[in-house]
Amino acid sequence: MKKPVLEINNLQTHFFTDRGEIPAVDDVSFFIREGEVLGIVGESGCGKSVTSLSIMGLVPSPPGKIVGGNILFREQHSTKEETENLVNVSSKRMRQIRGNKIAMIFQEPMTSLDPLFSIGFQITEALNNHQNLSKKEARKKAIEMLNLVGIPRAEQIVDEYPHQLSGGMRQRVMIAIAMSCDPEVLVADEPTTALDVTIQAQILELMKKLNREKGTAILLITHDLGVVSEMCDRVCVMYAGKVVEEGDVRTILKFPKHPYTRGLLRSLPKMHEKQERLYSIPGNVPKPGSITDGCRFAARCSEVFDRCYKEDPELLTLSEGHTCRCFLYEKEGDVQHV
Amino acid sequence: MSKPLLEVKKLKKYFDVTGGVFSRKVGDVKAVDDVSFDVYQGEVLGIVGESGCGKSTTGKALLRLIEPTEGQVLFEGKDITKMNPEEMRKMRRDMQIIFQDPYASLNPRHKVEKILGEPLLIHGIGDKAERKKKVKEILEIVGLRGEQAASYPHQFSGGQRQRIGIARALIVNPKLIVCDEPVSALDVSIQSQILNLMDDLQDKFGLTYVFIAHDLSVVKHISDRIGVMYLGRMVELTSNEQLYDEPLHPYTKSLLSSIPNPDPDIKKERMILEGDVPSPSNPPAGCAFHTRCPECMDICRSVRPEFQEVSVNHFVACHLYEVDGDNSDQEQ
């Protein structure tokens, strides 16, 4: 089995606001192996984006702060064997890693490119910072990257500006920027949410191709279980700042255990069968910080019992690589010791 | 089949593009370009398409929230495009709309009571006490509590706000509701609650919906018939089952195959379209889809295909399915 390239242990990112301390990410652990696609799914406010920002060292501070846990990054092509903890590294070292070893693409292709600079400039900016290339080489590389992500007329587009491109094209440029330094991990935060389905299919295909050809590990953050099924090897399901279930994609989508994962899957309208009524999870997604005691899903859970309101369940290992945070399965599995 | 409640005939909406020093008109954006369809009493007609295909403009033009450039909209046989403002105002009691963004469509300074009471006031329904009672009733119908009438919109979550939006449309007892992407701003678990609510309300009040969305699985769930739009034109219109089992238009086929399926065991052939949607200010000649169509022929580049019935209740605008002979007005 391949080694993990990124390992997150008990990460806690809290926001200190006027309304008190809000644990947006509360004790989250997962890992990504080399060349793997890991999906993080959850609804709005579950902490999936904050997790990705924590990895990149981009949590706005103040009010945000990583208050506990570690993010271990193992560089593949270096002499060093040991891991680095990204929570503690100097900001100078973080700058060397960010964009170079770990790159990120954002949800909004409309706002994440700078409208004042040409496409070529924005791609070479990353190259200039991380690799010693001459201007000419950098431009050549920029064109090469645009070709790689399937942009036609790359020689012309390189001198054009973001407003001249469509949404799908801009997202391709974002991917070109992220991939320009051959990162080991690509963090993609809802990369296709703002795009139409036919364009989404193109972008997902492109990301799959890069994953296969370059062996880049991808951390894919999304709320769309369909995208997860198409793209991912393993999945983490998050709810209100915690991982509630984790496993390989087939196990999670076909044999989900946690009542939340099951409810989520059942509430999707199906394309291949006719249903009279949709299943729905009662209640609303809790506001971060509003729940203190017990299981966070208790108020909406269909199988809730007294204990759920008092104690916080541990993450249980149900089978090899399949964990779930629910009291229902305590007999089946042993409590995982992290 | 029952009689059409709403008939849309050759609806067009062109927006002017202005430019130059004096903002002269320099072109048109053909947001809706010659769209015709019927909506029958008690059915749900879904309209799907990608962004910029004109589906929302169509929805708004049906209620004259946007003035159509050309064409007719007949509601119960009366042409609403020719009505004067006063007649239109009365007409709106029967035709309501639910908007996409529950955060932007409720006035943050008004209490729910005022938001929901306003349609009643405008249409002169009941006195003060009756209106108050009606507001409470409608809140309970949509799954909120009566006493929440005294709250402001910011005190509600997204799903609850969408319930208020639905209540506002419902309170005047309309016959037709245009739902413009009512669930696309909501989380999956909330989305299913709202879809179920809309289903229940339809049964209870005998409503007719025009349901506009970009999410095909949502449209499939709720609709009886579905129209697919591309670049301001209706390219295919048929029953729900027919569309998903036997799509005819190449665009519909690719749209259906682009949807990621959450079931890992269903493997399907992908048909990934090349390129982007062309700009509606400068649509391609002939068939608007020919620039991306995998089955493009010579004729597609020059002649615009007719929107015609190729089998019973299956309308499609594509040269592949051209029927010979007379093909005018087959929309029964």
C-alpha cells in the first residue's frame, strides 16, 4: 500500500468571534495516499472548506486559528524521509510549499483570477516564485500548461485577460496555475459547483486525467455525491465540524452506516427509478458552535436514543478502512485509538 | 389530457445591447427566441437548461415581470400580453412565482407577517384580523409555526426562508406557480424537504407548476413533462419518462450523460461535449447547437430546425428527426 502524502491528525480550527469561540473544524483526522483522490463531502457549514484552508495555511487570522492537531506533509522527491508539520512551519517555508508542493483551486473561477493581469502572467507568477526559470522558459511552460488543460489557441490565450474567457475556461486556467509546479497534492474546493453540468463533466474528466498521468493526489471538497462517485477512491463525510464516516467510495455510497450518510443518500432524487416521495432529514443544518453536548446529529437523527444527547460518540472502526462515528455500531467495532 | 391552462406561442424576448457615446442600440441578446409550449391544468412542466439558456427569462416573461418582445401568453384563453396594468394586477392573483434565492427575495426590514400579508392587501382580501389569521394558517401549511409571523427573515435558515417564499406565492390561492430554481440554493437534506412540501401543496390545492431548474435529477423527480432549452430555444419537450428513456436531441443526450451519478455500480457511456455555450448575442446560424453537436450535418449550419412533434407528445427541434410534409401547428 502506498504511503500517505498528507496526514491530518485531530485538527481543530476555531474562530474567535464576538459571539464566542466557534469550533468550525473540531477534531478532524484523515490522510491521503500518493496518487489518491479523497473526497470530503458535507453540507454548508460542516467545516469542509475551513479544513482545506487550514491545510494551505490560509485560514484568515484573526479571527481564525488552528488551536490543535497537526498536518503532516511528506515530501516525495526529496532526500528527507521525515514529515513536516504544516501547523508549525515558518511562513517562509510555508510559502515554498504552498503553490509548489500543495496547490489549490477554488470554487469561484470568476473571482479567483486577477482581472488586471494576463493569463500568462498569472501562470508564470507561480513558476517565478518556485522554479528558477527565465522569462522565456516560463512563458513556454505557461503555454504548455494551457495545452495540458485543453485550452485551444494557447499561444493567443496566454496574452488574454480573464474577462475574455468563459467560466469553464477560467476554471481550466485555475487548474493550469495549480498544476504548473507539479504539486504532489491538489486541494480542489468545490471546483465545479459554479459550472454547468456539461462543463462540469469536462473539468472532472480533466482532473481525472491529471491524476492518472501525473500521479497528483487530489483532495476534492464537494457537496455533490454524484461527483464523489465519479472521482474519488475514498470519502470522508463531515457534519458540523466532525468527520462522521470515512471509507472507500463504494462502501460509503452503497453500504453507508452513519444515519446522516444514509439520510443524505436517501434524500437525493434518483435518475433511474421513480419515487413518489423523497426521504428527507428533518430539521436544519446546525449553525457552527450551536451544539455543545452529545452527538451533533442527534437532533435530526431517526435512530436517536438518550445517550446521544449526553455523550459524544467516538470514531469506531467497522472494518478495514471504514470508520463511523455512531453509538449504534459500538458492538460491532472497537474504539479506534488515534 | 385536460385543457391547457397556459399556452405560450412564439414567445420572444430580445434585450437591447447598447454601445457608443449615445448608448445607441448595437445589437440584440436573444434571451428567448421563439419558444412555444402548453401547460396543462394540474401538471408540472419542468424547464431545464444550462446558465444563459433563457429558462429564467421565459419564466419571468410568462408573468410579464419581463415584457415579452413578441409572442402570446394565453392564460385560460386570455392573452395576458395585451392586458393593461390594472387587468394584469388582477391576473397575478392566479399566477405567482417563487424565486431562487431565499436570501434576496424577502425584504429584510419587514416582518414575515407583513411579507405574507402584502399580497392579500394588494388584492383586497379580508380585513386586518382575517389577514392575520390567514398568515398564521399559511405558515402552518408550509411547515412553520404561526407565531413565527412576528419574526424577521434573518431569523430563519435558508430552507425556512424558502418556505416563506412558497407561502407568499400560495397565500392568494393561485392556479399557476412559476418556480424559478426554488431548491438550487439549498443543501441536499433541505432540498428534499422543500421538494416534498411542493409536492404536497400541489395535491392539496390542485396547483399547476412551471418548474425551472438546472438540476436534471430534481426536475425529473417533480415534473410530468420536461422541456429542454438551449440558447434561448426549446430543443426538446416530452413526458418525463420519454425524455429520460429515449432522449432524441443530441443536446439532451449529452446533458443526461453529463450528470454524475451517485451510484458507483452504474457505469455509463459518457458523452462529453466540446467547448462552451455560445453567446446569445451572437448565436450560431442554423441550429444553435451545431457548434457542439457530435452529429452535426451540413444542413444544421444554415437552416434552423423546426420544433415539431416527431411522435405522440414528443417535440424536438433537430434535423435528424425531420418529418416530411406539413409540420405546422401540431401542438395538441
